[in-house]
Amino acid sequence: MVARKFKIVAGTLLVIAIAAAVSIKVLAGESLSIATSSVSRSLCDGAFLSHVDPDRLFAEEQLPNMRSIGWALHYRVDREKHEVRASVLGAFGARAVYREGLGCVLVHGDATLPESAGFKAEPIASAFAEAGVVEPTDPAFRKVLDHAFAEPDPSQPRLTKAIVVLHDGKLIAERYASGYGPDTPIWGHSISKSITSALIGILVQQGKLRVDQTAPIAAWASPQDPHHAVTIDELLRMDSGLPFDETDGPVNPMARMFFLENDMARYAATVPLDHPPGTTWAYSNLGYVLLARIAVNAAGDGGAVDAERLVRAQLFAPLGMRHAVFETDLAGTPVGSSHVYASARDFARFGQLYLDDGVVNGRRILPEGWVSYSHSQTLKTGYGAGFWTNLVNEGSVPVWDAPWGIPQAPKDMFYARGAFGQYIVIVPSEHLVIARLGISLHAGTGIGDLVAGVIAALHQQSQP
């Protein structure tokens, strides 16, 4: 009897051990596939969209987070085919392909690469089209930029790439790192969420969407589905009940969606809610990809032409964002959480739209009150509806343990923020917009000092 029980226990332990080994192998494989996908897409955009040295970009942006496998990771930039392939010891291969006007897209397996819709936008306005870099002549401004581009700790570089300052709608100061300039598209990361929020606003202005309506997502149509009650407002505010998807784990929902899925919105719609809608704030890349799909569907039949027309003709062109690209997945959905590339001037132009209450060249493209709505407080957090706010300077963002807000800045300031130090800061009381872009992986960006320094320099100029 004892022997029989021992065999049963031993057999159970063996099954558990085999299952654990299989799980570890699967997770390790997914982690390595995520790594190669990240490298291939980033370097594809660097080589063919931003036109920066892909080897330098790999060293600055990718390798610091992949030290343990860097020795085994190989990538190849094929300039004839406009693609980048990456692998680890010849396995876990990933491929990213560049399309003119659309940026790069990851191509998994035998998926077909869709052709560009070929949409041609109207000529774009020439706002801030100065031929050369506008270096400030005021010593106080030069000192602020010197500090922003300095490297206080070379072991943890800030790698500031671009800063643009607008005051009263005029470009008054800018500076760029070597290899970057006024025409260089730079990865905005989650600045893209603020741009997706603007696309929703455009469609609200046109009467095609309402923020209080339940999210028009086919997979959530059944009243018995817990997702069914989620509204567009809750997706914008990140209190939809979807999980905090950007955790430290190597295979979190964000990474799985970005790097392993051909149809990101379809995957995002399958992720279970962690909380009842409207009760808990949780950072959500999933929600913003769903918002991008909602926007494209509302703009027409949901095809590629609708996506390009919405993004280019109705937002980028009126603002003069001449170097901006909103990348899509293979299903044609703009990656609304994270994949806008634009020049620093372009990002500043977007900030100016919000400083001007959604009006550009006398034309209202965002609903009246939309800007205030975008930075109105969600629950008790420092987040609004597509923008971060400066209403909370105590406590920290859940999971990240990062502080809310920018204490050195005025309370009315609000901002778009992306990973690794991407910012568009809007300060209505100072008539000020600041765009700061860089690759600050493990160091502070100095954004608070930058904002405070620019404001101090402006006040110094205004003194008699």
C-alpha cells in the first residue's frame, strides 16, 4: 500500500516537473522571440524611417536591456529589401519590413504584408518651417539647454536627442544631438496615446463617436460579457478594468501584444478584466490599441485607406506634422498605444494644438472643452483622458513606483509622456510648449529642471 502511494506521488511529481519544464521552455522561447522582435522593429525604423545609424541605436536603445543575451543576438539590415531580421543563435527569428509613409511592421510567420493604401493627403502647412536650427541667443536659455544635454552620470546616460521650445506659438529654442535634426522622426513611445486620444476627439467633433457610449468592439457585444459595459471614456482614462499590462515580467500582456500578435486589437479584446469598469486605474496599452481600432472603424469601413485618411488628412496635415508616421500592425490597426514617429517640431506642433484649445489656423478640429476633458483628473490619480496631469504630486504610479506629476512645474501643466524620456509639456499659464525626446533607459531625464529652467528664462527676459 505504501509502495503504491509512493508510486502515485512520484508519478504526480514527475508530471508536475515535466509540465514546469515545458512551461519554462515556452516562456523562454516567447521571451527570446519578444527580444528579437523588439530589435528588428526598432532598428528597421532607425535605418529606414529616422535614418540614424542602426548599430548606434542598438547600442543605445536595445543592448542595455539585453546584456544577458547580447552576445548571442544577431541582426541584419537589408537595405535593398528595406527590412531587418534578428535572431538568437540562429533561432527565434523576427522580421520587420519598412513601407514608405507607413513605417515598419513586424511580420510573423507566413502572414501577408499588406500594401500601402496609397492615400495622398493634401499639402501640409509650413508652420515652424525654419530652414536651420533655432539656437537661442539668450544666455539663460543656452544654459538650460546645456544642462538638458549634459550627462551628469556617464554610467547612466540620459541621451537627450531633441528639445523644442514654443512660446506664444513661436519656435524660440531648439537643440539636437549629433545625427538628429529638425527633420528626424523619433519614436514617441506612449506619446502616441495622447495622439490616439486626439483622433477620438476628432471623431467626437464630427459626431461619429461619444465618450459616454459603450466601446463598439464586436467581441464585447454580448450583454453577458463583463467587457460589454466598458465605455470609450473608461478606455481613455485607463479605468476600464483591463489589467495593468506593463509589468516587469518578460511576457506581460503589452509585450505579447506588441511583439507576438499580427492583429493586436483582436488580442487586446480577449484579455479579461481585472476590475469592474470605472473603479480602478491601471496603465493600459491594450485599451489604447482598442481605441485606435474604434477610431478607424468610426472613420469609415475600417480599412487601410480610412486609417491613413484619419491620421494624415485630419490630424497630421492641419498641424503641419510633416514627418509624422503612425505605424500599424499587420491587420492595419494603428498601434495607438506606442508607435508614432515624428520630429521634435512635429510633436511640439501637436502640443500647440492643445495649448490653442483644439483650434489650428482658425479651424476647430477638437470639440470645445475637449482639451479640459483630456487633462481632467481620473479617480485620485495623476492621469486624465489621454494626458498626464500635474494635479497630484504625492504618491506614485501603481506597479511602476514612479512619482505622479512634475513638482517643479505649475499646477496647470499637463503633458504627454512616453517611455525612456519622451515628453510634450503644455503649460497654459506660460503660453508654453516643450518637446523633449531621448533614450533615457535607466536615468532621470531632468524634465522637471528643464521645464522650470525654461520658465525662469522666460520670466528673466520679461523683466525690464
